[in-house]
Amino acid sequence: MNTDLETDMKKEKATNNEPTLNGSEQVTGADALLRSLIEEGVDTIFGYPGGAIMPVYDKLLDYEDKLKHILTRHEQGAAHAAQAYAMVSGKPGICFATSGPGATNLITGIANAYLDSIPMVFITAQVVSTLIGTDAFQETDILGVSMPVTKWNCQVKKAQDIPDIIAKAFYIATTGRPGPVLIDITKDAQNEKLSFKYKKCTYLRSYNPHIPLHTKAIESAAIMINHAERPLILAGHGVLISGAEKELREFAEKTGIPVAVTLLGISSFPSGHRLYAGFLGMHGNYGPNLLTNEADLIIAIGMRFDDRVTGNLKKYARQARIIHIEIDEAEINKNVQVDLEIHNDAKEVLSHLIPLVGKKTYESWVREFRICDKTEFDKVIKSETKPDSGDIKMGEVINLVSELTGGDAVIVTDVGQNQMAAARYFRFTNPNSLVTSGGMGTMGFGLPASIGAKIGNPGRQVVAFIGDGGFQMTIQELGTILHYRIPVKIIILNNGYLGMVRQWQDMFFKKRYASTELVNPDFVTIAAGYKIPGIKVLERAELKKSLIELLKSDGPYLLDIKIDKEGNVLPMIEPGASVSEVTLNYKS
Amino acid sequence: MKQEFTISLFSEDHIGILNQITIILTRRQINIESITASESAVKGVQLLTLVVKTTPDMVRKVAKQMEKLVDVLKVFVHSSDEIIYQEIALYKVTTKGLMSGNVIDHVVRTHHARILEVSPEYMIIEKTGHKSEIAELLDQLEPYGVLQFVRSGRVAITKQVKELNSYLKEMDEANRFKPEEIESYNKN
Ligand SMILES: Cc1ncc(C[n+]2csc(CCOP(=O)(O)OP(=O)(O)O)c2C)c(N)n1
Ligand SMILES: [Mg+2]
């Protein structure tokens, strides 16, 4: 907390060198970095200070009116929070860390953003340039370490290079298939003076995010679509990234083709829509998995045929012709051989495709999905969401939250059974409403991500479903919630196990529960230590009441809900099985 | 079926490019048979020539992953008959061994090699050609005492008519496509 005196002094300081942001006055590299970020429209930074980045943090005080810095309690937390901020706001996520351990603590967060194509700019500090390569104190080769998990990275050793490199970083992170970029700035470059001038980057010779539209391919796609009898759309994260939800809906409604979504494609199509086929993949819905192998045409939009979606590749959609609309050419024909590739942005392609496709309906084909839905409901969903007795089920909690919020909330998940239950049972109505770790499956993502999601979209209710295991991987971020009074709603789905791993031990390792049972602390007491109110929910009778309490509270709130200890997430495509071999029943 | 491919990769002169390329190959368990780095005919553009043994499907996949790298301009994959290529080798052989019986002239002539330096202790022989020819000469010299042997990576020139420059121009045009789009992205 600042005293009034301090604030006054700061104000004075700020007015004294009131920055003409784009003048050509002499400023330090640290100044230049912050001004560059402001030029790029940044207003929020997540980070953690340390020796090498101190010149930058010092200057942050001069820009407090324009740049808000959120001090997390661990750099991994900063990275996940910044990612979630990007996912809900559509703006790139920005993250600061110091050299050495600060930078290496980011790696899980960077890798997570890389696999899920999130636009992010990571700024790490580096030891002074003369010490690089000497194993100096807190020197790590962060360029080398982060190279496999960044879209691009670069080291800056001269202050005068900072504006252009930052401009380039933003251009690369946010265009094409987005991804994290890391800029490593030496301490001497932060202190050195330069004359600041900023010009946004709009062009790089070696990098071309604007692909000319292949109209012939789009015409061919239209012909294939118009002649299909059992077509199926697979919508991925690319639909949300390119902002093509409206086009997807129009395309589906005009052609009458059912839409299945990947984990990260969830919320790109309303889950209550009559053409919604459900969620794909290992723990996805029964219908879209099973019927993938019945379709005669698959239209894959902004998705990458991840192994969790395809199951056994040798038995994946062999009968179907496949159209792949994808901005990243390296994803086309990588896992699945396709019949027609359209290498471009989803929105661009869909808007050109819509006028060329005929109006149609597929009554009996869509009915097959509804029949599968019914089967799944009877065999799985009913007992999972509306059990009459026994312990509380995860699906039951999520279903209630879905009802109580009317499907309008940003849902954040951790990883494991809690994640799959949230993805399966929340009925999403608005786009960009699921913040989850897809490609990496990073436990510990949920709590820090909920912070970033709330800051990125303060107007929306943010509810995080987190397992008792994953919660303890980044539990320190309760400190960040306390510090900034971030009104996130935390729901711990507490089954006393590393549930998803226990499920696999149950199903594939003869129920030998090796190191998956947890001895847990009292989470409500811990939350109380952080001045976060909470309730422990043990009985079904208290559940709804507690959830209402949580949702209507003004500040942060935590529920520790005791869940059926040995519940399994079903259906499941077992490892090595085909999508059409999806299991509905499992009796241990 | 695995076969030999020559990858010609043109890139900006960005530190770490080679590292990024080897990461892609390492992840796919592909060994680099040889590698050469040099400047290309276009100023400021670097050329890496890699020789790898893998399947046609895999080389296509890794080439696309390489081309996706921000600083890579263009990647060409060629089978050996689509390119003109050479490797160069140097052999250091004991003078005593070679002088005995006047083999030296014969060996050098039949292999289209040449002598670079002669000293009382050793001779340096140079040979340009394909890997197998270079190996053949090595076999021939072995009995006379080879002290050192080194072979370079491959240098290759493509037979195709379209040159990098015209690709660069095309990319330029496509790239200048819609700057206002970026503007609007950055705004919202
Ligand atoms: C960082 C990390 N370590 C390990 C794993 C492997 N893993 C996946 S799910 C899971 C269990 C998660 O347990 P919990 O957080 O309690 O969630 P639950 O499955 O019980 O809902 C584990 C250990 C992982 N995904 N991430
Ligand atoms: Mg658990």
C-alpha cells in the first residue's frame, strides 16, 4: 500500500516527464519496453520481479495509470493467468519474469500456450550482456530452453532494438496461427538510453499469415458438401480464434449439417442448438465419436486431429471423405490424410463457402445423433447428473452450476476428471466461455487461469472447477486473489484422489492404486487464511444452497465439495481403441 | 521406404535457426547425414543444405514444419536425381607410403583428384564428387597410411527453373495482402 505522500510524489514525477509517447526523446530501454507495450494496447501485465528485471519494474511505477501489473505468487501462475486473460479478452497475454529461475518457472505456462495456440508475449530479463555464456548468477539459456515451445523467440542486447523487436513479437504472436513469443532483454539493454520511436510491424518477408484464398478449393468443397448424405462438421479452437462462430452457425444452419466440437472448440457452437452433435474425443459424447465412423463427409474446421480426438488412427473415419480447413499448413495431412485441403483462416473460408452451399436438411442423419444422445443419457448422464442417492457426483455439481448460471459464465477447469466433467456437463451458450488446458493437460492451470479470466473479462461470472490434486499444484495463487480481491468462484471437486489417474488404474492396472490417494488439508481453513470465505459441502442436501451462496457472493468464494471417491468419467475411448468402439459401461 | 533427400532451406540470418531445424528432425528421430550452411545468391538470405534419410511422407511433414518457422523463407525437398550436387574431401597420406612404387600419379588421375601440398612427411589430396566416389578413393589410399580424412557436407543446386527470387516476390505480394486487417485485430 502506498501512503498518500508516496502517491503524490509519484504523480509529480509522472507529470514532470509526461511522456509524449511517440516523440524521439531519450529514454531507457526499460521505458521503451513499457511504452512499446502501451503502443500495442496492453493494459495488464502478469509477472514476478527479480534482480535482472528490476529496471523494468522500477519504471512500471511511472506508468501505473496505463499499465496494471498483477503480481502472482509464482511465475507459472503468471503465465497461466496471462493465457486465460488472452483467451477471454482476445488480446494477447503479457507476462514478465526475471532471468534464471524466474524464466524457467515460465516454461510449463509457455508450453501450455504453445500447444493451445494462444497469443502471448513473454518478457524475460537476462544478465548483463558481457556475462552471457559465462554461467553467471541466475543466467540460463532461456532462448535455448524455450525454443521448442515458442512460436518465435529473440534476445535483445541493445536498447535501440527494443521497439522494433517488441513490434515484431506482437505481430508474430497475434497473426496466423497464434502462439507464444519470448523476448529476452539483457539488464544493460534495460538501462541503456535510446531515442524512442514506435512503428507497428505489419510485414515480415519470411512469415506470411495472409494466405491468398484458394477459390477453386472452396468451390470443390461446396460440391462435396452439396452431394454429401451423412456429413459432419468438426469444429475446433480455430473457429474461436478466427472469430468465426457466426459463420459456423450460418454454415451449419444453411446446410443442415450437425456440428461436433473438440475440447478447445467447445463454446464455438451453442450446446443447446438442434444441430449440436456434442463434444469429441476420449471422454466426449457418445454420438459424435461413434458417428464419426458413419459419416460420408467430414468437414474439419480449425482443428488438428489430435490423438485424443481420433483414437486409433488406423480405424479413424476410413469411410469418409475429409475436407480440412486449417490455417497451419503443417497440420494438414499430419495425422489424417485428407481429400481436400483448404489452407486458410476459418472465418475467411466459411464466409466464402456459405453462398456456394445449398440449403438442405438431414432429418434421419441428425436423428441418429439424437438416438445416441438418448442412449448416453440413459446409460451415463442420468446417473451422473441426477443421482437419487449416494455421494455427490461431479456431473451433478456442474449440471447445477449450468442451471443456476443459465449457461452464461466463463468456466475454467483444471485437468483430470474435473475437466472432463465440466466440458461434458456445462451447457455453454456464449463463445470463448471455456478456459482449459487442452494440448498439454497441465494440472495446476485452473486456479491461476481463473484469475486471468476474471481480469480479462470482469463483467462475466468466472467459475473454476478444480480437482483436489491440481488445486495444490498452484494453491499459492490464493495469495494473488487475496491481494487484488479477485472475485473468482472456486469449486474444488474433492474426491480424495488423483481421480483421472485412479480411473486408469481401475480400468487398466487391475485397480492397483499406486500413489493416487491423497491426504488433503482442510481447504476451507486454508482459504480462510487468505481471507477467502468458503464452505465445505458434504451432503447433497447442502449442495444447491451452497452453490447459490457461491454465485451470489460479491468477492472470491470457495466451495470444497466432497465427491464420490471412485467415480469414473464415461463414455471413454480406451487407449488404442477406435472412435466407434467408445465404451458406455464400465464395471470394475 | 526410406530414401535420401536433400533439403534446401532458405532463411533469414536469425540466430538459432539451425537449432530450430534440428529440434524438428530430432523429434522425428531423423539423423542428419550431412549439413552445409552458406550465404545464398540473395543478399542476406542464408542457405542450409541438409541431407537426410527418411520416407517421402515424413520428409514432406518435416519440410512443412520447417517452413512454418517464422524466420524460414522457403524449403525445397529434392531427391538426388533432381539436383546437381557435390561433396569435397581432403586426405592426408604419408608421403613415404605413396611414393613407394609410383602409385600416386595413377591414383590421382583415375579418381580425378588433385594434390594440394607435398611435404617430406605427408601429402594432401583433394577430391570433389559424390560420397561413394570419395569413399572409393579412401579405400584405395588406406593401405598407404591415411593420417587424416575429412568430407564436407553436400552442396547442391536445383535443376528447377524457378529461383528463390521469384518465390520471394510472390510471397511479398501475398504478404502485402491486408495490413488493415492486422490493424483492426490490434485495435480490438
Ligand atoms: C502437471 C501434471 N502432472 C501430472 C499430470 C497427470 N495427471 C492427469 S490427471 C491427474 C489427476 C488429477 O487429480 P485431481 O487434480 O484431483 O483431479 P481429478 O481427476 O480427481 O478430478 C494427473 C496426476 C498432469 N496432467 N499434469
Ligand atoms: Mg481429485
